Amino acid sequence: MLGRKKRVTIPETGQQTYFKKCPIGTPRDQAATAMATLFRFSVRLLPVSAAVTCRSFRFPHSMLNRKLYNSSSSPSSLTTKAGWLLGLGDKKKKSILPEIVAAGDPVLHEKAREVDPEEIGSERIQKIIDDMIKVMRLAPGVGLAAPQIGVPLRIIVLEDTKEYISYAPKEEILAQERRSFDLMVMVNPELKERSNKKALFFEGCLSVDGFRAAVERYLQVVVTGYDRQGKRIEVNASGWQARILQHECDHLDGILYVDKMVPRTFRTVDNLDLPLAEGCPKLGPQ
């Protein structure tokens, strides 16, 4: 009967508590069961000594009689809070994005595997690409390689917007030949230089957060591969876009920019505007 209380005993502790009695199968009843099951599950995850202590613990009397649910909470939200580990609750909850992997993780220092062209259109690969785009934009960054989210596959995404460029000094934009370009997705990219001309500029990496160093890169490259629809594409890039492509393709071979940097230019972001040490090559075309 609605409004009456139901006594529940948690086997692992022997303690008793009360829930408002609800018809079997209602969200509130599921939440009560979920809370008890979740407690049992958590006890099993503890070390033996901790589990014994937990089983012998008794809640103060005032806590046993305290309502476990806020009367203003809806049954559906209660089920979600109590049953997140058990698969109960809101099925439409947004998935959690992967975190950016930091330098030192083996996935960043090993060669990534090629993607079977027949699998590019699969749900799995499309989900990886979607996650990469979201993570890159959230960071924010102008490029990201799959190993940077812990996926050892040869996939890169890049995008340089007018908004990003607007934050840079005009003289720097001109020197770096930086121009905006739309979102680009490349699977199994193969990069070749189009000329021997190179330039030295500072660059950073989302996996080496908070630091910068000068790296010499080719000024013109051509990259072939597949787009996210599985079609063959070819990109001729120059200036800053060429640098981004080289940086991201390096990730696929287990190479970070610090592996190619001029060592004495390495610095924190806060010290980026300090002059170069004596003997360092000048920034710009080489």
C-alpha cells in the first residue's frame, strides 16, 4: 500500500533501514534495490581488511531513520542517482568524452595501426572520429591524432578557424603563412614534402600541455589518404596548415614535437615571449 514503510536488510552489514513502500517495479523500488546492490558491489571491491571493517560498521540511529531521498526528487532522477553503476536510469545520458593522453603514455610513442578502408564507415570508426573532433574543439586545438585519445589508429583531424587566428599577432600570422581552413578528417594519411624549403617556429601540443619549443618543418607538403566517407583525397598544404599536418602525422609514428625541437628553445607558455638563448637559430624561413 502506498505511504507505508518497507523494511530492508542489507546482508553484508546486517543493518536495517526503511523505504517508503511502492508497487513492485516502480522506479523508487528499483532505486532502493539498486542502493543495496551498489553497497554490496562496493564492499567486494575493497581490500579484505577494509571490507571486514565496512561490514562491522553501523550507521548512527539518526542516519538510519533519515530519509534517503529528497521528497522533491522525481522517481526517475532517484533511479538514475542510485543505479548509474547498474545500468538503471536515463538511457539518453550523454557519453563521456575521452581524455587527452599525456606524454609518457606508450600509445604516444608507438606507431599507430592503419585502418582497414572497408571499416572507415563503421559505427566504431565514426564514433572515434566524432570524439576526436569534439575533444579537439573543447581543448581547444587546431589538430588531434587518434593516439592522443588513447586509440592507436592512423586517424587525424585538424581545423584552423578565423577566430583562433584572430588571437595571434598580425606579424606572426603573416610570418607563419597562417590561413583558416575548414574541418579536415584524414584516415591513413601519407605525407610527402613538396619542396626543400623549411621554417622554424614555436609549436605546442595538447599532450605536452603548458610548454612550447621551436621546431623546423617543411613549408609545403602533400598528404593523401581517406576522408571519413572512405573516399580517397589529396591535400596540398603550405604554411601553417602544412605544419599542423606534419605535427599530426608525426603522432601516428610515435613522434612528439619534443623529439624534433631545438632543445634550448623549450620553455613554458608563460615564457614564450622571452628572447631565444644565445646560439639558437632565428625563427622564420631557414
